[in-house]
Amino acid sequence: MLAEFLVLLGTFDVGDFIPSLDWVSGLNGFNVRVKKCFEEESVLFHKVNREVVQALEQVARLAAQNQVVD
């Protein structure tokens, strides 16, 4: 996943430099690869975010019970 992201980051996209040729990115599959990578990264970030929120909620519950050691 990270490797694909880095490849896409270094890939030359003609549409970025010549907007009238943006349709070329659709032909060579660049747009599809970007969308797929975005969706995979989005799922990962949402999962990590949920884990962090759950950990913070657990710490808050323990703090409310005065079971946290300072």
C-alpha cells in the first residue's frame, strides 16, 4: 500500500501540467490507481483513528475511576 502510494507520488501526470490533456490519465489507468490507493489509505486511517479514540476513552474511564498512576 505504501509502495503504491510512493509510486503514484513520483508518477508524472500530464493533466497536472496541461489541463486539456487530463483525459490521458483516464486512458493509462492513473486515475483508477489513485482512487484505489486513496480508498485503501482511507480505510487504514479510519481504523487507526478508531483505535486512538478507543484508547483515549479507556484512559478517560480509568481517570474517572482514579486508577491512573501519575
